[in-house]
Amino acid sequence: MNDPRKTIVVTGIGVVSPYGIGMDRLQSGMLSGKSCLAPSKDLYPGFAGSTAHVASLPLAAKDNQPRYSRSDRLAMVAARDAVRNFDCEGAASRESAVGVLMASTVAGLSEIDPAIAQDPAAWFRNGDGLLRAASYPPAHVADAVGDDLGFCGPRCAISAACASSAMAIALAANLLLDGAAPMMLAGGSDALCPFTLGGFNSLQALDPDPCRPFDQNRKGLNLGEGAAVLVLETLDAAMARNATALAVLRGWAMTNDAFHSTAPHQQGRGLADCMRLAMEMAGASSDDIGYVNAHGTGTPLNDVAETHAYETAFRTRTRPVPVSSTKSYFGHCLGAAGALEAAITIMAVRCGALLPTLRLTDPIESPFVNWLRGEVQRQPLPLAMSVSAGFGGSNAALIFGKSESGKNAFGNSESGNGLA
């Protein structure tokens, strides 16, 4: 991966999270140990558990059209944040062939289902209702972003459960290596939705309190919402326009357990294979990975399976691998989770920060894993891995490395997402 024509770099990051808009707010919130999870009684009848939501979105009048769902709007704000920073806006305006690869699982469910349930006949007679129907499929998120920014390159949508946006980043990198586009926007977006809350509630997978991933006394997950978009291009293209590379995508992989529609393989074999393949692509040994941002949902089955996967993938390490779950900060954002956690992993690499799992007091016992808890630990991180898994056995692993260009921390700028 030393060939600049075949090295994929990240030259822009846009984030909408419960902390606010931009990487600087995400970074300051997480490094301070602030949890965004809070009781919510308004989204689902009889539900009194914890969720994390985005308090406000800076929207223009044109963004409030009925054809855009909340998932669309979250994605559009994140994509705008990504391209207007780090010298991407000029490049994007010159390159109408920029591609868009977005992921979502909720998409337009949050608007359509309540309206249909209230009065189906009126909804179908209403012109706005028919417009909203266009936003129902997950593919509409990619169209919303591409149309909003005027990009005419390849578009694709991924809906592979909770690994969706990590897979979107991996597939976008493949498209760049194939020469399908000069630049790719890749990420995911999902809004909080009564349908998904009800679904996870029926599976008895929700923790009524703020979640405790990898704790012996964990009870389940919390749901959040948000969006994240990475700008990806080859190092050769970034160097040609003197752009700042925020990170290098050293390796990536995708696998599927082919085991069960919802339950993970209990030995985590597919996820272990995925991590191993990503390390092989990166030319890295298990000892080279300085931090793993785990999938870490907090459910009894998933956390055990994931622990077994680490024990397999990192068995040859000379010391336990540092692992934490950043879902303990703002919940599980479903189709947006992989992209948000990729952005957090890049932040960790640039800051040299090992983020702890919040509320982790009695971790699952494993001689191969160093469960991070307590305070943020500071140390250089040449390589870090972000791991995602989902229903149907979907797995994705992304390995990010430090870039030689640019400074190493995010900070304030006019757009709220600049470099310190």
C-alpha cells in the first residue's frame, strides 16, 4: 500500500452526533467523558429507556421538503460538513464525477410509519404523503446527498444492518482503487424511530438504563441517531491538489457468518476472520494494532461472541489488545454506527487517545483483551481498528493509520470542523 495510486486517504470528515455538528464537538465531548444517553418517553409508547438524539440541525428552507426524511437531512448536513472542510470543497466543485456511497437501515421509516398508522387513507390522498414515500427506501439517502451536492459519479446504497456504513467505506475504497471515481463520499445516516425501538424492545435487547458494553452485568443496548461521512481519495490525487490527509485507510475487510438471521456466531468466527483479513491487507501484525473501537452493543450474546473473536484474532499478540465500545457514549446509531465509529477511530489516532468504555466496572474476563475503562489514556497510535457487526452475520473491519501530513488534533474553525 506504499504506492500513492493505491493508497486510500481520508481528506474530509463530516459528523452529526448527539454532541452537535462537527468533529470538534464530537472530540471535546468524548474526551471529556460526557455521555449523551438520557431517559426518553416520547418515541415509543410505554418505553422509558435511554436514547441519544441530535438536538438541532442547521437546515435551509429547501431541506424541509417532504421528500427528505430525517435520515436524509442528517446525512445531508454531515456531507456538507465533510466537503466544506479540509480543502475538499474546491476539489468537489471541480470533480462532478465524485461518487456517493451511503448506508441506512431506518431511512424514511421515522416519517412514514406514524403517518400511515394514524390515517392511511388521508396519507395516500395527501400529496406530501406521496412525496414522503420516495424517502422510504435506504437508497434515497445516497440520492439526497448526491443531489444536494451536485455529484454525478457512481451512487450506491448499503443496508446490511449495523455493519452498513463501515461496509460503505470499504466498498468506496474498492471503487477508488478500481478507478470508478476520482473521489468518494462514504458513510451512513439513521434517525431514531419508533419502529426500531419497538423492534429491539420486542427482542428484549434494550437496556432501560445507560448501556454497559462488555460488563458482566450488561442488559442490552441503547439506540442513538446521527450521521457521518468520510471523503476518500487516493493519496496520489490528494497530493496533486496539495490536500491534507487526515488519516490513511490501511486495510479493510468484510465477511459474513452465514449463521443466523439475528444471533451472532457464538465463537465470533466470521468477525475474527474479518479482522485477520483487514490486518493482512494493511500488512500489519496483531501487535501493530494499538486500539480497537469495538462494535460493543452491550447485549449478552453479542459481547460474548465479540470477545471470542478478539481472542482468536489477537491470540498471537505479546500483550492484551486495548478495546473499548464508544456506543457507551451515545448509543447504537444502527446504519450510521460504523461511519461514526470510523470517525472516532481516526480521532483517536490523530489525538493519540485510548477512549474508555463508560460505566464498565466488571468486565468480561479475557486474558487477550485489555478492556479500557476509567480515564482516557494517551499514547501514540500508529494503527487503530474499527469493528462493526450486524444482523445476518454482516461483519466489517477498517484499519486507520496516522497520516504524515497535517496536525494531530481537531479544533475550532469557522465551519466547526477544522484542524487545530
